[in-house]
Amino acid sequence: MASDNEHAGCNGSDVVKRNILFIAAAALTLLCIVLAFSNAVWLLGCIISVPFLIMGFYDYNQQQLTLTRNFPIAARIRWLFYDLRPYLRSYIVEGDLEGKPFSLDARNLVHARAQGKRDTHPFGTERDTDSGEYEWMSHSIVPAAHPEEDPRITVGGEQCSQPYNASVLNISAMSFGALSANAIAALNKGAQLGNFYHDTGEGGISSYHLEHGGDLVWEIGSGYFGCRDGNGHFDAGLFQEQASSDAVKMTEIKLSQGAKPGHGGLLPGAKVTEEIAAVRKIPVHQDCLSPRAHSAFSTPIELLEFAARMRELSCGKPVGIKLCVGHIHEVLAIMKAMLKTGIYLDYIVVDGAEGGTGAAPLELSDFVGMPLTEGLITVRNALVGTGLRDKVKLAASGKVYSGAGLARNLAIGADWCNAARAFMFSIGCIQAQRCHTGTCPTGITTQDPGRQRGLVVDVQAERAARFHQKTLLALSDIVAAAGLTHPCDLQPHHLVHRIGATDSKMIDRIYRFLPENSLIEAPDDTHYSQWWHAASAESFKAQVDMVPLRAKSNHGEQPKGSL
Ligand SMILES: Cc1cc2nc3c(=O)[nH]c(=O)nc-3n(C[C@H](O)[C@H](O)[C@H](O)COP(=O)(O)O)c2cc1C
Ligand code: SF4
């Protein structure tokens, strides 16, 4: 019968097995010392064995790591492979269509386009056209001969005195601080070369945003960086100073971001360098908090009044909001507020839950927020259903990196798309996913000047511009194949999705697309009925108790087709 000690794992052979490398290092050291009495050359062996002996002694006695304490030296081999895992997977194991968040194919496509290398694909698709994920664009027997190669969209309605003519692909918001000075400068120069816009992100406007003259969209988050007073509140004077400059073409209120909806942020004092402090208008070397919510408004009407004020302070430039869709009644509340006040947003950017970030809590990235397809359709329906679609432009962001991604979002309802990580790939990002550590190997998301040295602004700027141009050419190929000339002619019924092995449907037969004015004329006939009744221009809070309402509709007593 086994003794208690054996049950507890204390038998001698187990101890030897677990400590075998430690024992081997000790034995080798001893052997070398003994043999050194006959020939001193044997002492050289100690050069190898003694470091292992010290390591084993340290591992055996340290108290922080259980595995290492139980398996001195041996446990470190595991950590070594653990560290190597991403590289082995990425360089050796990963298939072309695998890899997260972006597949190898996706990354290679952007790199090839950015570097002006061959971006065509031989021998046919590698996608499984029978899989439930397969989606395709329907084409015409008579393709268009001359599709628009640089399609533009005018943003800014009657309430703007300086509308902006935007490209259908632009650089999504990424702050100076999250990105390095060289990355910001390269992206901005790329935007200038390619005639598209560069969103500043919420970290303010730095000199790197300005030195190359690319069009800027100035994003204002809850920290009001670059336009805040000593208490962290919005400062109209500071906003006006920069928003009225020629470089800024539009301004944007950031409500939320797909990768971390409802999350503020803390920039630790150590990262608040003099340069970042000056750009953000915050005290140097002190922790800097971005609150979860804005202090300049708390209701839908106040949001619009704030937007109107920003428009006025920026001398009539378009003002938009950026959000990841959450509660549907809150989106409808903004529509009701626009109808009630007559103040219109110039544009809305919908960010999908699949969107990127410099750093975010995993739970928020993985679990909170609506993915782009559903979010975009929700906002598109809210605008069309309230008759506001002509006044408010709609943009989309979330893993757009190709002409196909652009075409898909434009068909569903977007006027243009923004891309963040694809533009990072274009200037050299290899998806090492160390953005939050300050050790980015390509100099994009680090403030370390030594690492930024690798990113040569002029070279990478041309790559960003080339990626943009080639992606738009790919889009024009798709538009032409569909027999159309402008991507805004793409419609939901051009997009087909496979549903299982034997069926496929047009996207407008999978998702419900509301007809014009339906939320005004007969909201109860729409699948948004409950959300419409819950929405108010005066408050973001639901105006009805959703639980009994939804319980009733479950029993067929309430509006048809509720979400
Ligand atoms: C490094 C990094 C920094 C970002 N910083 C901001 C930011 O300051 N403000 C913001 O609204 N979104 C920010 N985002 C989100 C992007 O603007 C974009 O909405 C999201 O990444 C989806 O686009 P993608 O899938 O093309 O990356 C950031 C994303 C990344 C990768
Ligand atoms: S190379 Fe890696 S660390 Fe640098 S930006 Fe790309 S994903 Fe982030």
C-alpha cells in the first residue's frame, strides 16, 4: 500500500525526476571540478554548468512561481516555448486564412499593396465557397466600363458653411501617445499624398499631425485632450483655436469605441512626457484620467447642442459622432433629438466590436458592443426610418483592409469607411501585438526613439498612400463588375450570404432594412417598435419598462418582429 508521503507526491523517484536538470547541473559541476585535478581544462565545463546550478538553486528556493519551484530549470523551458509560441505559430504553423485578428492573407495583401509588389492571386480562391461564412457580391453581365477610381463623398449639410469632400477610405482615429511620433507623421504624410483624411484620435493634435499637411479630423473624447480646462472640462476657447485652423477639416465627438465601449482610460504619469502633456494640455508626469462619460452633455439634446457649438466654434465645419452601438433605444434617442431640435449631426461613424485598440480590458474587447454589420444596419435603419438619411452621412470602421471589405460596408449602408490597423500594416506593422508594452518592433506603437528609428517617415508615408490608392482600385473593380460606376450605388441586395449547405440569401433577406420614414409613420409596424417607444430626445434612459413589454411580445401580444 502506498504511504501518505507517496500519495502526497513525496517519493524519492518523483523528487529526482522533478529536479533532474538541477541535479545534472550539480553533478556536471562536481565532475568538472574532480577532473580538473588531472587537467585544468576541465574547469571550462563549469562555465556551462555553474550558471545552470545557480539558476536551479534560485528556482528551487524562490516562492513566487509554483511550477518553477517544483521543476527547477525545467519549468523555464516551458516559459521559453510559451514566449516563442506566437512567433512559431505566425511564421511556421499558421495557415494563410488563419491568424487573428487579421489572417496572414489579409496582412500580406496590405503589405504587397503598400510596397507596390504584386497583389494578384494565382490559381483561384482558397476560401471554402460551401462554408456558412461565405459571402459574395453579385455581378452584372454588362460590367461598367469606367467606374469612379477615386470616389468622394461630400460631408456637411445645410448647417455647415465648410463641407468636406471625403475619400471613401480614410485613417481611423489613433492618438499620438498610442502611436509614435514617426507613425503619426508617416500616416499624415500618406493622407496628404493620397488625398484622404487622418483622424487624430482623442489624444489631441501634435506637431506630427501638422508638419505634412494631411487633412485632419479632430476627435474629442471624454478627456477633451487639447481643449480642456484645469478641471478636465471642455474649453471652448482652446477648441476654437485649433478647430478653426486650415488643417482641421471636420471634428468628431467620440462616444465609444468598439474594442472597449464604456471604458475611460488612465494614462500613467510615467507616460505623460513633456511633449504629450503639451499636446493634451495636461500636467506633465501626472496620471491622466479619461472618464467613462462626457461632462459636456448627458442627454441626446445636450449632445446635439454640444455638436452645434463645436460646429460654430470651428467656423462651420462638419461635426460627427463616433460610437459602437449598444442599447438600440439610445441610437433612436439621438434621432428623436435631431427631429426635435432641428440640429443635425453631419455624420456618424459606427465602430464595430471587432475594432482595434492600443490596449483594452479583454472582457470589453471580447464581450461588449455590437459587431459592425449589426451596428451599421441599426444606425442605417434609424436614419432611414426617421427620414434623416439625406442629412446625416454614415461611416463604418472595423477590420476593413481590402476593396471587398469596403464594398461590403458601402453596400450595407455606409458612405465611407475608416481603417486603423490596415493603415498600421501599410506602414510596417507585423501584428506582433505588443502595442501596449512600449516594445513595438516596428516603431509604430512605442515612444522609444531607438525603435522609432526603424520607421522612416518618407518611405512609410508613400506606402500608406499606395495602399489607399490600390485598395480603391480594387473597389472600383468590384463596382465595375456589379455594373455600377460609383460605390454609393452598391445596395444590400448586391451582397449574398450562404446560409448552410443548400441555401443562400441576399443580405436584405437576412437582416431587416427599414423603408424611408417608417419609424415616423408607423413605428409599431417595425421591428424597432419597443426601442422606439423607449427612446426619448430628453434622456438616454429607456422611457418604458422593457422587461414586461418584451415578455408580452414573446407571447405574440406586441409588435411583430421585435429585436
Ligand atoms: C493603436 C490604436 C489606437 C486607437 N486609438 C483610438 C482613439 O484614440 N480614438 C478612437 O476613437 N479610436 C481609436 N482606435 C480605434 C480605431 O479608430 C478604429 O475604430 C478601430 O480600430 C476599428 O478599425 P480597424 O479594425 O480598422 O482597426 C484605436 C485603434 C488602434 C489600433
Ligand atoms: S508591430 Fe506589433 S506592437 Fe507594433 S503596432 Fe503592430 S501589432 Fe502593435
